[in-house]
Amino acid sequence: MDFDRDSVTIDSMTASMTASTFAPRAIPPRWRRAGSAVTFVLAASAIVTTGAERVFWFWTTSPIAHLEVIAFYTTSVVALFWVLHRYGVHDLASLVLTLPIFAYMTEGVLTPVLYSGGPFVPIFPLWFTA
């Protein structure tokens, strides 16, 4: 069987390439950290959503509704983690003092938006205490 000169050249070029030529580049460490942080926040939001909404309120068959509520709760979880990091919360007493920020973000900001009371209704949590 006869081979063309071009096919021999192409074959010799591909034979000289190693597997490392086509290996994907490593993910930069800061992207890995950011991915880990986003995963942690979304997991924490899913846990909070299950504990706060899905245990006491309705379950729906729409997966979009579940993801929507998790997305809303992400704002409160991010605010909580920011406060924990900003003020260096490392003990139970400090945690007890910072958890009302999470409760207010959830019941004072998030709940009125979710249930059509309007954004940033500052007296909404008083409805439950009266």
C-alpha cells in the first residue's frame, strides 16, 4: 500500500505530540476557593430553606419554586456569613448576638418580599409579636 508524503508528515507530527499537550489546565486556586464558597453558601441556604420554609409551610411539585426560595434565602445566609467574618465570631456568646441580624434579614426583609408585603417593611416582624 502506498502512502502520501502529506499523510506521513501529519502522522509524524501527531506522533510527536504527547498526552500533556492536550491536558486541561489546572483550575486556579482562587477559582477553587470561590467555587467552594459558593457551594457552601448554596448548601447552607438549602438547609435553612428546609428548616424555615419547607418544614412549616407547603411543599410544591415545582423544582423551580424550590430553587427560587433557596435563591432568596441565599441573601440572608450571605449576610450572616459576612457578619460572622466581619466581627470575628468565634464563641457562642458572639453567635447569639449576631443571629438576630439573620432573623431580621429573613423575617423583616425576605418574608415580606416572598409573600408580597413589599420590600424592606421594617415593622413586619412586629406582626408576629403582637
